[in-house]
Amino acid sequence: MKAIAIDAYGPVDRLALRELPTPPVGPDTVLVRVRTAGVNPVDGKIREGNLAALMPTHFPLVPGWDAAGVVEAVGPAVAGFAVGDEVIGYVRRDDVQHGTYAELVPAPERCLADKPVQASWAEAGGLPLAGLTAYQALQLARTGAGDTVLVHGASGGVGHLAVQLARALGAGRVIGTASEANHDFVRSLGAEPVSYGDGLLDRVRAVAPDGVDVALDLFGGDALDVSAELLTRPARLISTADPEHVTRLGGSYVFVKPSTADLSVLAGLVDAGRLAVHVTRTFPLAEAAEAQRLVAAGHVRGKVVLEV
């Protein structure tokens, strides 16, 4: 099979299109023929070796945790999927080697769900990791009816889905930080845009004098301190970026988990017209390095996706 792989940790130019053996299919594993693979900031961290202390790693390493594709084969213990099914997956295995930047990926059954019918392949490939991150964070904060929710980075991959999901969970208002250039986009998602940077606290106070009920931080640093000052209850501060800082402030850290049930909720919201994945750009598999450069540069509106 064709795949993007590296033989050692290092810079983005180590990513190379190669011919690799078809990966093994374990008892509870689904072999997926990948149509699209979302590109996420964590992919670059894996390539650089920043997660090596957390997860066993084997080379050659194929990056990527997002996938949309068609079931090619199933292990003997798989009950929920059959050959030919169209699926999406957050394919985070217990080790790092067989990623989704490939024609074929072995996915534990617990990582998959049926593809939303109303999503294109590109949209489906961009949904799993970012959508699960947003959904699980908002669920942990017990987001519900009437809440005022603050989303930092509301135009990005996780942020633009979090805005929509907060609305779907019943939030009365969503305030989203974004650059001036992305304010109209954030409005289109159903949020009130506020520029990030110095003076953020005062700008949010101007539109929400009583503060906010839930805050979702995707960057760490000053955004966490601002959020803590705005919140009515510190326990409803959630960060995906800075576990020590958010814990000191009384909030919680989220590292997204594979979940068939949660993916199915997201797919259902897409099919109901309540959640849309904005794909800002697609790249062919061979240009994975360029895709990672674009994501690493920041300020991407929505998602970047590889077409396999």
C-alpha cells in the first residue's frame, strides 16, 4: 500500500510517500481503505517525537489519527461493521505506527462509527478528532440549556465545531475568540466574535457583563487566566492544551478518547443539519508535508484534509 511514513523523528521534510506492507488485522480490528484523512496539530507533535514518552512508537511510522473510508476487511471478533461499510474513525491505537496517512489503516472497532450520509468524504475525514475533542470537552463541562459558552479559537478545527456543538447542546449564547478576518465566519457558526489578544477580558465583559458559564481553552497560557476570571464556576473551565495550568485554576484537562457512541452522535448531528465541517483546503496524500506546514503555521479556518 502507499503511505506517508518516517523512519526517525524530525522535521516535516522527513515525511515521504512510500510503499509499505498491508498492515495486520487483529481479532477486533477493522481494516479501512482510507478515502480522506484529517490533518491535526498532534500529527506534527508525533513526527517530532513529542508524544514518545506517552505512547509506544514503532518505525516506519505512519502519522494520522483521523480517517474516513470503506471497510476492506474485519477481524473475527468484529460485530459492528462489515466489508463495504462507509465509516469514520478517530484511529488512536495503543501504540503509534499504523496511522491514517495511508491507503489502508487497521482500526480497533472502538474507534469507528458509520460515516454521516450528508457529509462529503473531505468533511467526514475532518470530523473525528476535532469533533470528539469539542464534544467531550463540552460534555465534561456539562454544557446545557441557557449557558453562555466562551470558545477560544472559534474559527479553528476544534473551535468551529465547538461553537456549533455548544448550540446543539442548548447553550443560549456562544462567544468565540478569533482574528478580525474570521469574525464573519464565527458569526455564521452562531457565535458572537471577540478579538483575542491583550484586552480580551474587557472585550468579553463588554458583551457578557455577568461572565460566562463554560469556557473551552484550546491554547493554554493567558486565555486560561482570562477564562477563570470570567467564569461563575471554575470547574466548568476545560483545556485541551495545558493540564497543569487548568488544574491549578480548578478546571479540567481533556485528551480526546476514541468512542463509537460519541462519533455516532456527531454523525447524527451532521445528518440532521446541525453540525457542519468546514474544510478550508485539501491536499493529495503525496503532499502531506505541505498540509502539515499549513496546519503548523496556525490561523487555519476549519480543517485541512488529505485525499488518499
